[in-house]
Amino acid sequence: MAGRESLVWRSSLHVFAITSLSQVTAAQWDALCPPDSPFLEHRFLYGLELSESVGRQAGWMPLYLLVVEDTAIPDDPADALDPGAELLGAAPCYVKTNSYGEFIFDWQWADAFYQLGRRYYPKLVIATPFTPVTGQRILLAEHAPEETFAALADGARALAEQFSASSVHWLFTQQAEAQGLVERGYIHRLSHQNHWIDQDYGDFEGFLAPMRSRARKQIRAERRKGQAHGLELMVLRGDEMSDDAWQAIGRLYRKGCHRYGSAGYLTDAFFEHLQSEMPERVVCSLARDAGLSGPEQWVAGTLNFQKGDALYGRYWGCDREYDHLHFELAFYQLIEACLARGWRRFEAGAGGDHKVRRGLSPKLCHSAHWIADEELHAAVDQWVSREKEHTERYTEALVLRGTGHRPHHGNSGYDPKSSQS
């Protein structure tokens, strides 16, 4: 049920939380969104609600923090915000009763709480559900007052206290946001992913050219094997896909989740929402068996999202094993698509340091955390400091295990130690 949790921050700014994006218009919310993130758009987040991909049953209960001028507050907490009112700031928050679907792992923290007789859940998470992609978490209007950032950072803590949450976690923030949150009392944590950045390669052979000879041979051999199954391989936007292909990508998503032992949070209704409401944001690399018909002809595929100059890899699935087809569809076909379509960045998702041997580069990711209990906050701070040193050393070592691409800071603007995108 839509509603509001009021959190007055200061006389001229009002911070409050709504339980559904039905209470703000797409125009109000999207005016705050960055140009390269499909995952923060109103239609994506609201689609997760409508399809019941998030909610109590998933352990992701929405609470969107909003900042407006005091005069814009609805009289009734269940009312929608006046469509003419302007949002000065916002943050997508969720009350979590587990740690699934986050990709910044805190199971050890939860175990430590329980060993001390403390309760770790519920906790408050600011993130896009099930999506390990760096992006803005504190969404600000261009002319928002300077204190809007602090209002959201402090408002998240106040909201956590209202819900008796143990902690607040801002996941996959931009580096500057994480540093700003540290100034508001949060702990800065590092993790890493592996991304592909176009360094003006021109085409796939240009991408291979700077690599060590051994790496080039490996990738070419993998491509030959991945393309040797008699399947038709293609990369299609969502608005180019048939109904059969859309049905197949949902089936392949569920098969991939089952294979890797992960929860299939995204419901069939969410895939229907993607097809009807935002197909131009979807990119799928697909393998088609011409000897089959209907949805079954699509025997393997990846679900990806695209906006601006970035492509985001999310899910892979197949009906049966095809030697090296995963690498072909999940990496090489998509890198070729980026080169052909002018997309400068391909983020291939969480995990898999084997990606550095296939031309991707390690990149640090940032998060920020606050623990309500002061002693436990201090203990987590010490733990994170030790982890941060290890993460930085490990990321540097990954570069040496890569393909031989030299660090590049020219036209791509790529810096492995920055998450600004």
C-alpha cells in the first residue's frame, strides 16, 4: 500500500519516504536520473514493484527517500505528490530482510551480529535491486540546495531508526558520493568488477591488437569454438525482438538462475513489462537453432541493458551445454556490438576474474555503510580498512594477469581506480 514516512530535516527542506513510485510521476523522478543508467528510471524501478519482483516476498520492501520544499508536502501520506511539484533529491531505498541480490557481501557481518546476540535484519539498502552496477544513489536536481545531499544521507539513517534497522548500506555508489557519505559518518568500502572500455579500437581486430600473442590466440580459438555449433548468432535490441524471443529470454533467465543456484527474482510479469514499457533499453545476444520453431528455437542468450554510451551485461542462460558459446554471447558478440554502435563501456556484471583474460579490466567499486550500534560501527570500520588494502592489492595484481592491454587514460577517460561513469 502506498504511504509516507515523514522525516522533517530542516525548515525549508522536507525529507520523507514513500512506499511506491506510484506516488510520483515518471517526469518528476526521471528529471533527477543520470543520462547513462537505465536502472534508475521510474519505469524500471516501478516495473519491479508492479511485477512483484520486489516486495515483502523477495525481502526488498521499497521506501523511496524524497526531498522537496516544505510547501510541496501532500496533506495525506497516502496521496501522490502534486504533479507540478519538483523533486530536489531522491534515493531508491529498500528495507531488507536478507542479503540476497545485493552483490556487496555482508554475510560475515550478519554472522558476527548473531554471534553477539544482536539482530542484523532488517537493514536499509540504497541500491537498484539485483543490479551490481555503479551509478548515482543520491539523485539531485541541478539547482538543488547544497544541503540536499546531507538531507538524504542523514534521512537514510533516520529512516533506518524508524524501522528499527541495524544499519544503512549505500551500494555501488560513485566514488565522490562515497567520499561525501564518509563526511556524514559512513564507512567507505571497496570491491571490484571487470569492465571493457573502448580505447578507440575501431573493430574487434583492433581490440585484439594490443594484447599479448597468447591472449589473442586464446580469444580467437574460443570464438571459433563458440561459433562452431551451427547456430545463428545475433545481437538484437528489445524492440527488434519477436514475441518468441521475448518468451525465450525469460525462460533462459530462469534456467541460468537455476544452474547457478541463485534466486530468480525477476518474474514473468517483469519481462512483459520490459517488452511493453522499455524495450529500447534491452539488448540481447541470442543463439537460434533454425531446426526448431517458436520460443524453443532460441537456445541460448544474454539479457543486457543499454543507455547512453554504456552497455550492462546482466544474465545468461542456455538450454544445454555448447562449448564456449557462453564466452561468445556474453563477451565477444557484445564487445563487437559496442564497437559497431559506438558504446564506449561494457560492464559485464559481478564476479568472474577470468574476464581479465578476455580483454576486460579491473575497476574499483564503492559503497558506504553505517551501523547504528557505535561499538559495532567501529569494529566494522576496522574490518573494512583491512579489506580495502587487500582489495587494492588484488585489483593491481589482476592487471598483471590480464591480456597485456596497457592502462589507457586518453580519449576513453578510463581510470581503474575511479568509478565515475
